[in-house]
Amino acid sequence: MTDNLITGIYPGTFDPVTFGHLDIIHRASHIVNKLIISVAENKHKKPFFKIERENYYD
């Protein structure tokens, strides 16, 4: 017997993170077994935050 494991991927710049982003993450977490949130950088946009975001999220 195999379990149906579903992995979701949510890519985005998340700059800044909004309540809309958090709502999508919350809803997706109830649908999938594993959710990968991929934080990207858009070099054509001026960053809203100047912190090292890869160290900010856990």
C-alpha cells in the first residue's frame, strides 16, 4: 500500500510578505502534505526590505 503524498510549490518574491501570501500558504498547507516556499529575487524591482531574507525565514 502506498500513501499519496502531495508536494506543493509556492514560488514568489514575497517582497513584502502580505496577508494574501500568508492566506495562500495557510490554505495550501491543508491541501498538500509538504509545501515548499521558494523565495526568488527580481533584479528588475527595487527591494522593499534590505535585510538578508534567506536568513530571515525558517
